[in-house]
Amino acid sequence: MVRIVETSVRDGHQSLFATRMTTEEVVKLCEAYDRAGFSAIEVWGGATFDSCMRFLNEDPWERLRAVRKVCKNTKLQMLFRGQNILGYRHYSDDVVDMFCKKSIENGIDIIRVFDALNDIRNLETAVKSTKKYGGECQIALSYTTSPIHTIEYYVNLAKEIEELGADSICIKDMAGVLLPEDATKLVSALKKNCNLPIELHSHCTAGICEMTYMAAIKAGVDIVDTSVSPLSNGTAQPSTQALCNALRGTEYDPKIDMDVIHEIEPEVTKIVNKYVANGLLNPKSFQVNPNILTYQVPGGMLSNMIKQLTDQGAMDRYEEVLREIPNVRKEMGYPPLVTPLSQMVGTQSVLNILGGERYKLCAKEIKDYLHGRYGKSPAPVNEEIKKKIIGDDEVITCRPADLLEPEFEKLKEKYKDIAKCDEDVLSLALFEGVATEFLTNKYNPKPAIEEDSFDMYI
């Protein structure tokens, strides 16, 4: 039997309409999902934390507690980026430790952690802290293809992960580029050389995901990530209902209670229709784009790049930028195109094309990457390019977080007037500007302005 992790209330709607689902909608779906027999429900992490405060005026910690309250039978899972947690820089070990502690205290059972560079050093604190506070830790391999990302590379990485103390391994195919035959080889090799359960996470953007899932299941994968329709397919995960029907009566049957799923389907449809109507869900998100297999570009990275080009009035250079991405990635040492590296490589590709000279303009994050502040690149960086960008500057070779001073208590003191609990301090640590505004308004809401008052214009 293959097990299923349901993703619609986290990655499903994050991939389709930028994580705008409200807590009320999430809780309503989770209440039903809890009765369906899933291995776990992915409910938190990723972009949900930022979006709650930034766009929805909701407290992400309160969302987690609300979901936990209605989920009595099913494990709750979250995703975060190791030493980056949910932000875009490395945080000190004490912040990572406290985040793991509070996530578990507030209801998380399984923490899936990954590093954009597959630099295991950036996951050490997250793994140790998750285990220390009684959670299950799953480490994800950021899957990509390149001359160095071979089956042997991933097998060796899996052995390191097992040694580090993880409870399971996830193949995280963020761009949806894992081919069926490659999935067969990779899963078979991991099962042969590793004793941990193997999970597969992918996206339907390139149009091959369902075939890849079936190949992986037959090769022995233990768990797959799916999303309840119609919050599935396109840039999201495969349909939960479709996969369950395809496997029904076979040795792989997940035994999901489909009556429960059918019962909640009208509510899922209602949510999707709402976001189509208000424009947040573009129907193009459901379209298949096989070109992703050529350029290795995840859906989110593609949309960011299109926005950058549109803002510059340069959409006519789109194909040039697409062709530039593999060049930049090679010169940067073949980093997997996952947050934050996907945004960095995409932005640099735009700058290279629009700047008139390659690397004449350079993103700050690329400079930090070349200085080693994100960790070790999978392959050596092009020395000529590195010299052009950072000259003879010293490059960090240690674990980047070793250079960071403890932050948590300093932030607690700095924001003692608006942070009422440790969870508030963590919100401020991750998204300082957004959380400052959110918490200030939460605890000291501005009085409503009467309709006939014109004081605001004086």
C-alpha cells in the first residue's frame, strides 16, 4: 500500500494562487481530510506564514492551532528551508531551534526540511531540534538534473541524511522535471541503499507527473504527495481522487475513504471558483508547459521572471532570458532551481540580457552566494565569473550559520512592546517589517473611521 500526504491546504493553493486561502477555508477542508485516512496533511510552512500576515491579516500560529484543533486523527506536516526557515537568509541556530520547538508545540507532527543547495550542514540544527522536541523530521532532496546530479549523487546524499538522524526522505521535484524512467532508477537505488521510507513530491507543470508517480510507486516509493481536485494539477500536485481511483483494488491501494473526499468536493470547488472570480487564480495555472523540461524552470520562478520583464517593458526578450537561465545555472555550479536559488538565478538571467553585458549588473544575493553565505555550491563556480563579480574577496567555507550570533533574545528585547509571546518574536525574526505592522495592528487595532469623517484628508 502506498501512503498519501494531502497538500491542497499548503502547496496546492500556494502553487495555484499564491497561498491566499484563508484560515476559515483551510480549517473547513482539514476537518474533512482528517476523516479520510491520509498519512499526513501538509498544512503549514512554505509561503503560508508570510502570506497570512502580509495579505490576509491573519496570524499563522493561530491558523496552525485552529487546524490542530479539528485534526484529531491525522498527522500534520509542514515545510521549511533548514537554516533559512521560511525567510530568505540564514538565521542563527537559536532561532531555528525555537522555531522547531514552537511549531511542534502548536501542532506540527512532521517537519520536512530541505536546503536549496543540498548542503547537509544547513539542515543539522533543524534535524536535531525537531527530534529534541518530539517531532518527526523528513529531509528532502532538492531534485534537479545536471552533469553532477546523478543517481550516485542522490544515493550518497541519502546516506548522509540517514546518518544525520532523519526519519524519512523526500524526493522534492519542485519543477516537475523528474521523468518516469529516472524515477524508477532513483527510487530503486534509494530503496536498495537506504533504510528510510521514501516520499515523492512533484508538480504537474510539465505534464508528466502522473506517469512519474506511477513509475515511482511500482519501484517501491512509500509515500506520494497529492492534492484534492480541483485544487490539483497544473502547477500543483496530481489529483488525489484520480490517483486513488487508478490504484483502487491493486496492491498499492492507499485505502483513502473516497466518500469523505466526495463529501468535501463541493467546498473545494467553491473555493477554486472564488479565486478564479477575484482574479487571484489565473486559469493558465492549470495549463501544461512541457518546455519546463528543457529550461528546468519551476512555475513560480517563471511567473516572477515574466513579471520582471513585463515591468521593464521587455517581454520581447523572454526567449533570450529562458535560454540564459541554463548558462547562469552552469556558471553558478548547477544549483537546484528552488527558493531562494530559483529567484536568484532568474533575476540574474534577466539582468544579463537586459543589462547589455553579462554580469555587468549583479544581484546582491548572487554576490552573497559567491561569498559562500548560502553554503557550498553543488559544483565549482566558474572562476572567471566569480572573479568578475567578487574579485579576490574571501569565500566562506564553514557552515554559514557558524558565523551568526544568537538573535532570539535580542529580538525579544527589541520588540518587547509588541511581542506578547515567543511565537510573535519568531514572526518578527522571519518577516520583521511585515510582522511589525501586523502585530502592532493586532494588539492595538486602529479605531474604525466613521463614514462621514474627513479627518484623514486634513
